[in-house]
Amino acid sequence: MTRSLVPRHGAYELYWYVASERQRVFERRIAGRPRPWTDDSILQTYKFCNVYRAADRVSQYMISEVCYHDVSIRKCCDLRACGFAA
């Protein structure tokens, strides 16, 4: 049994609103502006991942502490990155 797809009006717009507002929150926080960084009560109350994965705390750790160290340990870098992500 298959059902026909019914578009949810406004879902696309809501998705992009949340993504863009979340990015604005991130930029305001990084710039050192005081709270609240948004008027959106949900984004004020709950934590969300960053819009860009590389901006997440764990990804920043991977970039600074795992991937870009001494060239002599570069061979095991991929293995360490895989182990860290698991």
C-alpha cells in the first residue's frame, strides 16, 4: 500500500529560517555580543548543533588537535580520526 505524498506548506521556509537564524546566533555569540542572541524562544532555550559541521566543538578539536600535528605522525592521523569519530 502506497500513500501519495502531500506537501507540507511552509516546511521548506521553516527549515531555512531555523538554519539561518541558528547561524546568526552562532555569529553573534562568537562576536561576544550579550544574550539573547535571538528573539526566537526555542533557539534561546535549547541547544542546537552549528549550521556548519566544522564550527562544532568536536570538529574544532579534531582540526586543531588530531589532524594538523607533526608530519611524522601523519600516517596514523587517519586512524586516530576514525577512532575519534566512532
